[in-house]
Amino acid sequence: MFSGLVQWRSWSIRTRLMVIAIFPVVYLFFSLISYSYYARLKEVEEELHARAKTITTALADGVEYNIIAGNLQGIKQMIYGVIQTDRNVYRIDIFDTNKKELSHVENAGKAKPEKQYVELPIKRHMVWINLHTDNHESVVKLDTAKDKNQAILGYVRVTMTKSYLLSKQRYRFSIELVMAMLALSVSTWLAWYLSKGLSRPLHLAIDALRDISAGRTETQITISDGGEIGELQKSINEMASNLHQSQTHLENTVAERTKELIASRNEALKADAEKRRLIHKVNAIVENERQSIAVEIHDELNASLIAVRLESERIAKVAANADTDKQNASAFQEIQDRAKAVSKLALDLYANGRNLVRRLRPEVLDMLGLEGAIEEMLRIYNAAHEDCHFNFASEGDFAQLDGDLAISAYRIVQEACSNILKHAQAKQVEITLHMNVEKTVLKIHVRDDGIGFDTTQVVAGIGISGMRERVLAWGGEFKLLSETGEGTCIAIELPVQT
């Protein structure tokens, strides 16, 4: 119970009101009932003691003459008459001076005696003596006892019973108890009724607030009370109405903004699609132009360089076979040397032209496919850069890969390797090419152990932007992860069009 009282803050309002209303009444009820009960017991005891003392005193004075005269029958009649007049007397005993019983009378009812009794001595106050003389005249002589020990004639003991007084008091107490319980019942019912009348509107208000909190702002409650409860109900209705208006306005605004955002999104998606198509078209144009330039270099420039080489070799051969005198020998030797130099220069230009053609349009891509082209490119990088080693691994079937997508993937790897050689200062580079089983996604991973960089501080260069745009053109995903001193990782996913 004490723990329950400690947790009174968790009680409902109705419980608190019931406690506030009933507790004082219950406390007053038990206090008054307890006081009335013990007060009536005390009153019975005091009344019995007073009666016993009065009766004992009266008897002590009344039986004095009968004791002196030895009239025991008169004594018995006297005490019997006293018991008949007051039934609260249980027993009256008359003793002599030696506490020997002379007479007693007991109540004939079913009363129970008290443990305590009142006892008083019967004292001799005066003695009447009739003296008869010869002339028959009465002479009265008053003899007053002077010895206190000889003044006590006997003792009167009165034992009372409180059965009758208690029954009367119990009846009165039961009437009081019934009236008090009736008052307590009425007070409890009234507290219950009033608390219900107060808690029910509060519960309705709480339910309305919960509905409003759940979004049902159209909720309204009936104003059923006056005073503070009525003001609370009115305030809740006004709040719900204002919230409903605000919610309606907000929903309309959100709907309008949603339409605008959807339109903007559609336009952005359309622009994004147009941008991807434009980037894809630009890349295709660039690749076509590169192919055209590569063809022109291969068919015209390289052919011309071959012709120059052949002519220079012919001049050198003619100069070597010509009959010359000593005077022109040095001149022909110089012609021969110049011709050999031109031939060597033409050969170098031819080799550079082939390299340029290979960069503009990798022939191995058409002959070996994407996997073989990347392997050949990395073999050349490993041969030219001994301080950085490129490792390559592939998984999946790349045979049916679209030509344009293969070129884009090849260019992405080429640009990533070029950036690593220029900026990363890496020792090991891991390149992975993966095609899923469904042949719907081509994944490219490039990881190096170089110096790395802070992606939040360093602005992406042309190489990274170019790779990102190529991935965007195909609708893929481009992820760049790097930390200073931890190297760089590029993860790319390209959707494969089937």
C-alpha cells in the first residue's frame, strides 16, 4: 500500500479526486465512531461507579438501625427493594465488623458482575434509647459514640453490572453507526458521481487530443460542461479547427509543390537523358574522328613515310654502287649517310605513327576484344614503367560486348592508368574486370597503393571528369574512394545493353 501511495503521480484524475473526497470523510467516520464507542464505554463505567457509590452510602446509613436492633429481615427487605429499583445492581452484601456475611441479595437476571465493587463501613452515628419510668413518661437519651473503633457496625458491599447499560449504549451506538455509514455511503456515491462527471469530459478531451495527434484534425467534441472544463473543450475544438485549416493548406501547398517537383524531376530526367545521349554522341563522334584520323595516318602518312624510307634507301644504295673518283668520294659518302639518316627518321616516324594510330583506335580491341586489349595496354605500361607494376584479372564472358561500350571501358581504364602514372606515385596497381552471369552489368575496379588524396579538398581533374562523363553517358555508377596516404580506389558499374 505504501508503495502504491508513493506512485500517486501515476494515478488517474478520477482516482485522485476520489481519494481527496473520500479520505477525509473516511478518516472522520472512523475517528468519530472510535471516539463515540470508547466515550460510551467510559460513560457506562463512570455512571456505574457513581451509582454504586450513592447506593452504598445510602445503604450504609439506612441499615444502621436494623443492624443495631439485629433486624436481619428488615435489612434483607431494604437491600431487596434497592435491587428492585435499580437493575444495574448485581449484588448487595451486608457484613458485620468481622466481615462475616449477615445478608445478601443477588440480581435474578442474566447480567454479569463487574470485577470491581464499592464497599463502605456502616458507622454508628447515634443511638435512640426509650426509657420507661414509673409514671410511664418517655425519656429520650442520645448516646454518641466517641471511640472510632467501636463506631463501625459492619460493611456494605455493592457489586454492579454494566450489561443493561451496555445493551442500551450498544443500541444507541448501532443507531449512530448506521447513520454514519449512511452518511459515508452518500459521501462516497457523491464523490464517485462528481469524479465521474469530471473525469469523463477529461477522458473525452484526451481521446480528442490523441485523435488530433494521430492526424485526424477534423475531430470535434461536444461542449458539455461549464467552467474550466468547458473552456478546455472549447480550446480543443478551436485548436483542432485551426490545425485542420493549417493541415489542409499545407496539404494543398505540398500537392502543388509535389506537382512542380515532379515536373522539374521529369524535366531533369529528360535533360539528364539528353545529356547522356549528347555525351554518348560526342564520344561516338570523337571515336569516329579518332578512327578517321587513325585511318588517314595509317593509309597516307605511314604510306608516305614508307615511300620516303624506300627512296632514301634507294639513294643510299645508288650512292654506294656509283663509280667515283677520290674527289667525289666524300660527297657520295655524305649522300649515303644522309640517306640512311632520312631512312632511320622515316622509320621512327612510322613507328610513332603506328603508336599514335594504336592510341587513336586500338586495333587490338577489334582483334583481341576488351580483355585482350587491356592486357596488351598494361603490358606496354609495365615495359615502359619499371617502378610501377600493373596487375590485371578478369572474370566473365566479354565476347558479345557492344563495340561502343567496349571502347568506353577501354578508355576508362586507359585514363585511370594514365592518372596513376602522373599523380599517384604507386608501386602496385590492381585492375579487375568482371561481367556478371546474366551479362547485364560490367564492373571495373582500379585500386592503387599510391599517396592518395582528400576527396573533400581536391577538385576532380579532367581525367576523373572524363571518366565520370563516360560512365554517365551509359547510365552507370561511378565511385571514387581515396584518403591521403591510403591510395585510391575507383569502382565503376556499366549496364550492358542486350
